Amino acid sequence: MPQESAAPYGLTPTADLAGRTLFPHRHLLAISQLKPWEIRFLLDEAEHWVAVNRSSAQKHDGRLAGLTQINAFFENSTRTLLSFEIAGKRLGADVVNMHAATSSVKKGETLIDTAVTLNAMRADVIVIRHGSSGAVQLIADKVDCPVLNAGDGWHEHPTQALLDALTIRRRKGGFEGLIVTICGDVLHSRVARSNMLCLAALGAQVRVAAPATLTPAAVDCMGAVATTDFDAALDGADVVMMLRLQNERMDGAFIPSPREYHMLYGLTPERLAKAKPDALVMHPGPMNRGVEITSGVADDPDRSAITEQVEMGVAVRMACLDVLTRSARNIEGWA
Ligand code: CP
């Protein structure tokens, strides 16, 4: 399978004397903070973990043994929380989950006091999901260890974009010239923001299709072209990424009705025929079946990569945890 190199043209962008590539970030907060080679480096690191997870009955590696990983989730999650937990455990970390619903946040504790509390427990890495854009940056500024953004408000979901990019690269071989159509509630979607930035940085042509009410301003600044015409956006697409209507983030009527939305923006087998014959169907989950996607498409084993995305999530999160804790593990040369 063709693979893009972490070091294009044979050059290692940042390396120590032993030739190891160095990742020059303490935290992973946003795709917007990463250069294209840094994204490719994390994808290459994740490839290793895909192979380990698939090939070995004994998946435990142990390189994070003795380190404490706290997953602090202030919003609900299935895929991201579980895959970060599995990733940490496969690397040997002591993994602790903090759910806001059963924590002292419910008694009125502030975000900063919560961050200071987690820091005092001498966590070695903290993974955070929060409903407010920028909350993860706020916590990163208050603690002494690496912080990974597991989704903050409408802002970014960087590991989701990385796992989506890994899925696409493995299926399509690369990104240069690839047409990726992202359709749905782009306005409220941190997944869409991270994906636009990530895929454009890697060389893909990114189209977003959404009602005007669900299209954010300045999509072009994130490397994408916007349209309200989903059928036109599907023409010649190599990848079709569908997004959920995020009703929990809506404080008004953004669409006339789910039925009408489905008529214009739902992905059906008939509509998918407008894309390339081998177009890949993706969805970050959770899905609203019958609204943005039909089961006939979501469950089509020849076209849908949705469960593969979940699998790649574990590998990407293992890579990110490994890379960001190299300094804590006193691996020489790591910032
Ligand atoms: N894709 C995603 O973030 O899913 P969860 O909300 O289940 O973590």
C-alpha cells in the first residue's frame, strides 16, 4: 500500500543525533497547531500500533508502565473515552477515568480548580473532553503534564481527525488530489473543523455540504469549499464523510424537520451513486440512522469504513499517548 513518508524528500524535519524524529509539542490540543509533517509522523507512528493490535494476541506493550493517565470527560462519549482507556492500558499506563456527572463538578467546582486537583495527583498525561471551546487549552496552561484534547466544544477533536486520516490513507493510499466531501451539521462539529484542517494540510480537496444555517463562516480559512448542494458536492468524491445533527448544541430551529433534512442531506445508496464507484463512506459516530445516513449505506461492507474508523482510533491514541509521554519517560532528546 502506498504510504506518505513522515520525512518527505528524504529529509528528517526535526531529529536528534540518533536520527529519531522529534515531535515538538508538549500537548495535542488542535490540528491547527500541527504542521503537515507532524500529522504524517503521528499517522506513521499509529501504523505500528495497527499492526501490533491486529497481529498479536498479547497486545500489551508496557512502555507507559508506572505512568498515570487521567481521562477527564465533562461530556458523554463511547468511542473516544473507551479507545483512550484501551490505548493507555495496552501501553501499560495506570488509567483512571473521571466522569463529570459523578464528580465534584456537580457540586460547583470550577474547571481551573478541577485542573489543579488533577495536577496535584501527579498525573503523567491528562485526556480531556469538555463542552466549551478552549477549555482544554485552559487546563493545559494549569498542569505540569501533557494534555490531549478529546474534543472541546465546537472547536477541535484532533485525534478524531487523525484516525479519519489514517483510515483514508490506508484505503486510498494518500491524499494528494483526493476529493473528500463532508456533509451535515458542520457548524456545530469539532470533527468537521479538525478534519477540514487535517485533510487540507495533507493535500486533499475538501468540500463541505450543509444547509446555510449549519455552515460556519470562513470555511475557506480551514481549507474547504462550501456548498448547500449535497448532490453537486458528491460528484466525483473519493470519500464521503457524514456528520450527525448535534441537537444538543442547537438552541433554535436550524432545519425545517428531520424528514426534510434527510431528503436534501441524507446519504442513501441512490445518492452515493453520484460519488466515485469506489467512494468510501465514513461517519465519526454516533449515527442518527435514517436522518443523515441510511442503514443500507452505513452497513455496506464494501463501502463503509465506519467500524474501521473505530479500530484506527485505538492505534492513533496509542501513538499520541506514546509520543507525548516520551519526555516523562526520560527518552533523551524529547521536549
Ligand atoms: N466520534 C466520537 O467522538 O464519538 P464519541 O462521542 O462516542 O466519543
